[in-house]
Amino acid sequence: MKVRAALSDGKGSFLFDEIELGDPGPGEVMVRLHASGVCHTDWDTMNRTDHIVLGHEGAGMVERVGEGVAHVAAGDRVVLNWAIPCGECFQCGLGNETLCETRVTVGEGRFRYRGQPIVPSFRLGTMVEATVVPAAAAVRIPDDIEIPFPSASILGCGVMTGVGSVLNAAHVPEGASVVVLGCGGVGLSVIQGARIAGAERIIAIDLSEGRLEMARRFGATHAVQSTRDDADLSQAAERVRGMTDGRGADFAFECVAIHALAAAPLRMIRHGGMAVGCSGIESTVPIDMKLFEWDKTYINPLYGQCRPQRDFPRLLRLYGEGHLMLDEMVTRTYPLERLGDAYDDMHAGRNAKGVLLL
């Protein structure tokens, strides 16, 4: 069947065109997409590779299932998960499903563009009218959870990364003090995770007063507006110490994806505290080892250590109970053809999250 999609053009930009989508094979699911989140990773992906089907945050309805698929059926609402576990490799056996060594994907030729195979982004490809994914990528939304597709779609990357980094990776306890560097989609999700965990003090740091105001709405108890001349955030760290009895916070989460600030969360924490890198910085950066003094820990979890069949139902329950704000995170929605506007709003910091309607 032919479906309309947003594709990278191989030159650092994108185009809209039809692709040919094949039927789901054994262990595969065809999903009719209703919404796709827009994030910085989608933008970065356009500069890394040739033609691909863009998008890796999606929600929709199952249209068809292949042989052997039992956990979802046609008509089910699903959220898609990009870190697709095989369930059988060494890391999956340890419960580290985000670190799966197999990287499950669908059969060759499920996606074709102008007669040639084309790869879906993150083995999903969600900026498209319909997609075919490995069955393990589809997590069923319970019938008793009423959630709009745009709100469900953003669970699949930024929300899971932020909330999971707090609850699964850092194990923030009740009463803790938490600093969040950067108040975009991931940072706001960290703030929500810290609120859900029962943190007593949640300090948001950002250049933008508008983003700090969003942070307050999502659960920040304190806000620090940084300045561009505070290049390493040492001045902001002094203010954090003033808010935390002179010691520094128990936890600090980096959510800015700026390599020069990779070490900044270490400045924010007390002796024995924990710094968490959430944005996936992969650059080589210089580190002043004195920042680790004393007994500080720095962890760099992938995707909030997501185990999709455990974590997505938990996040959906938290939403259903009114604890996890997802509708409020979707600042704007766009038709597929306005992807450029969604990117512009994202880069300008106007959105907590932008979502394409498909």
C-alpha cells in the first residue's frame, strides 16, 4: 500500500512523498499512525544519513498483525517504543532492554521508495500515515485509559527518558533535592518524575524565563535563570548551593545536549550526590576531576532504562490518575506538511512538545 511520509532528503533537510509499505510478516505489526512527536533527534537524524522515513515517537491503532503476534490485535491503540528488545540476548537477560544487542527490525523491503528499500528511523518511522514495526515495539494502551493520540505519542522518547531517568536510573527518593539543567521536553519530564518521586526541592535552570515558567507549572519549586556569560554554570551552581543549605543538591540532571555543559551537573551536587546525563551527549569533553570530589557519581542512562512492557503501562496509569501531565506538554499540533514549522518552533523554544497529526 502507498502511504505519505516525511523523508530525509540526504542533504540535511526533508521532503514529503509517497512510499510503498509492505504487509507485516511474522512477529510484525502494521500501525495506522495518528500522531508523531517532533524532537531534536529527528532533526539531527536528517544530517546523519541518506533517505530515511523520519520520526521515532508515535501512537496510533493496530491495522494488521503478522503470524505469532498475540499481545496486540487489529483495532488496539498502541504507543510505539524505539528501543526494541529481543528478550533473548545477554543484556535483555539482565533486564537491560534498552541495551539489547540484537536491535530487532522488520523484514527487508517493508519500506520502499522509488523502487528501492528505505530505512525507517529508529526501526519505527513515525512521520508517516502507517508503518510496520516489530511486535515488541508496540505497547497496548489499556481500554480504561482515555488519552489523546498526541499525548500518547510523546511517551515514546522524551517523556520516558526524563521520567525514567528519575525513577529507574537515579532512584530519586522522597524528600530529595533535585536540579534540572534545561527545561525542554526531557527536562520538563525529569521535573515531573522528581515531583512524582516526592522530591522536596526541584530547582529548574534555563536561559529562558518562558521555559522556567513552564517548569513551575510542571512541578519545579525553584527557578534559576542562567546567563550566557556563565559559560560553565558555576554562578548558577552558587545559587543552587544557597538553596540547598550550602551543600548542593542530592541529584542534578543534564537535559541541554550542549557538550560544554556535560560536566555542569557535577557542579550542582553535594559530596556523595549523583549527576545524571539525560541528553545523550556523545562528544569528547574535558573534565576537571575536582568536580567529582568527593564521592560523587555520574551516570549516563539510555532512554531512562526503559523496559517498555513495564514502564509504558506505568506511565499511562500515572497519566490516568492525574499525576503525569501529558496533554499540557503538547504545546502545538501540526499537519504533516507543516513539519518545517514544527522544527522552527522547536528550535525557538516555543514548544514544550510539538506533535504532527497524521
